[in-house]
Amino acid sequence: MQRAETYKKGGERTIVDTLDAIAVGEKSGMPIAPVMIYGDDVTHVVTEEGASRICMRRRVSRNVARRSRA
């Protein structure tokens, strides 16, 4: 899973306040904002909730492995 830092070098923000897609969706009358994903090596797309679950699962797995070694 690839995640982005909040700020790039030089203090430039990586995460924006709003996405252009939100305005496009509202202007077009869409119930939710459209999403466009592109890349040569994209294998999976995970929602924010899914990313949270992956991180939580990794943490639980690590704790279980530590306990089993003890």
C-alpha cells in the first residue's frame, strides 16, 4: 500500500482541501464524485476505510506474532 506524506519537500502540501472531482460531480448532478485512476502498475484500489482496515490488520498480526514467540 502506498501512502503520501502530508507535506512535500519545501513545505508544499501533498493533500489538497478539495478535489476538482467534487465540483464536477456536483455540477453534473452525480450522487457521488467521479474517480479517475490511471497508472502503468496499478493493481488494487482501496478506499480510505479499506486502508485503515489493512493497517489495523497488520498491527493485530504483529501483536499476535509477538505473543506467540513469548
